[in-house]
Amino acid sequence: MTSPRTSTAQRPVGWRLPLYRVFAYITGVGLLLLVFYAMPMKYFAGDPTPTAVIGMLHGFLYMAYIVATLVLAERARFTPVFALLVLLAGTIPICSFVAERKVTQRVQERERTLQQG
């Protein structure tokens, strides 16, 4: 007899995919603001305030993105390499949006096969 924690049966992702998607977009927008607004303001206009504020917010939100990604990766059974690539996507401008689409397509396909089988 196996417990629910050790069962190898695939389970639906439920609320984990929408949570991941929200944090992927928030992280992507925050990184774009940091790179294309705050950093130029710091180095060209001499105002470090936007970098401090947006940088701190992006850091906290990126940590939430990491948690949301790992929770989804565990439930959707991502390979470690794929999960790492998705995590790193939050550090490169625009990549979190691309990764979000790829992850959503992969998870939705997985959900369809679970419903059919």
C-alpha cells in the first residue's frame, strides 16, 4: 500500500499553474522596468532611487516566482533541467514571458492527457 505522498500517479496541477503564470508576468514586467527604466535612470540621469526600489521589489517577487515555479514543477513532474531553465528565465528580460507560454502549453497538454486517460 502506498501513501498519497509516495504515489506515482499523476495528479492535476490545479491552482499551481495560474499562480505560476501570475508570478511569471509580474517578474517579467519588474525585470523590464529594472533594466529599461531604473538602470538608465541610475547611470544616465544620476538618480539611483528607481534602481533601489524596483530592484528590491523585483528581488522579492523573483523569490515568489521561484517558489511558484518549484511548486508547479513538483506537481507537473518537470525534469530538473527544464525546471532550472524556467527558473533562470526570470533573470533575463523577456524570457519569463516565453517560458510562461512554454510551461502553460506543456502543462495544459499534460492536463488533457490526464483527463483522457
